[in-house]
Amino acid sequence: MNLNHIHHVLTEAKKITNHTDYVIIGSLTALGLEVPPPDEMVRSIDVDMYPKDDPARAGEIAAIIGQGSAFEDEFGYYVDAASPDLPTLPDGWEDRFVVHDFGDVRALFLELNDAAISKYARGEIRDRIWIKEGLKAALLSMPTIEYRLRQTAFLDDFEEKSVKQRVTEDKASLNLE
């Protein structure tokens, strides 16, 4: 995926909702960087997003240009409805958006270290690969991630312990001690 794909998706979303600002979460937040991210960080074909000022309409967008739609059949990528309440994120995450203005629409990408916290909470293999690639490329900062972990409200003790264990594992495997 690349920024042209994001622009295409957001332009189509605007036709559905008339909104111009969309929050992008998930793997494709790496497209908000000024430098090209490693391929492993942008391999996803689903754009996890929602309209900033009307998050409830994300489902409406996904119903038209989401998984299994004619849009996906034609272009090979799709929208996955997200919500600001869905991911585990540190306090202040909405103040750290990386904004890309396409002129007709704007993508508000999660700041990469904030996205990493959410990915640590999910803990899926592809999320762990995404994080490790970001750390190896110095696009993510382990000290920043660890600091923001202290500002994160986890779902429960199990999630918090799991995240801290995953961080410890990554620090050891990447010699970041």
C-alpha cells in the first residue's frame, strides 16, 4: 500500500459521508512517515479508519467499500471500520496525529509509537513483525514506547502484563537492553 491508495480510499469515503478528515489506525499508520517504511510495515490491504468527526459512520463506509465489496474486487484493498474506542492507546494520542493533507481530504495517521502500543496490546504475529521492523529501522523508539506505556489505560491486568512481557521479549531479541 502507498499514499495514493490511502487518498483513493479517503476520496471514496468522502463521497459516502461528506467528511474530509479521517483517522487511520493500524499498520498503515506507517504511511504517515516522511521516509519510506519497510515493506513489512505497509503490507496490509485493509485501511483501518473512521471519520474523525463522526466515527459511527465507519461502518457505513465499510459496508460500501469494505471487505467483500465490489471496491475490493476492483482495487484489491478495502476499508475496515475502526473506532476511537477500539485500540488500546496512551493518553494524548489524539494530540499526536501525523496529518497528510491531500487537498480534498486529510489523513490523520496515528503517531507510530502510539500505534505500536496498540499492536503490543493485540499481540498478533503480524503486529509483532510490524513492531520489530519499525524498531530495526529506527522508526519506533523503545524508550518512547516504554514511557507511553505508563500513560496507557489497559483493558485489564492481563493485557497490561502481556504487553509488558512482549516489550521485554522485543528488547531482548533486538538487543535494546
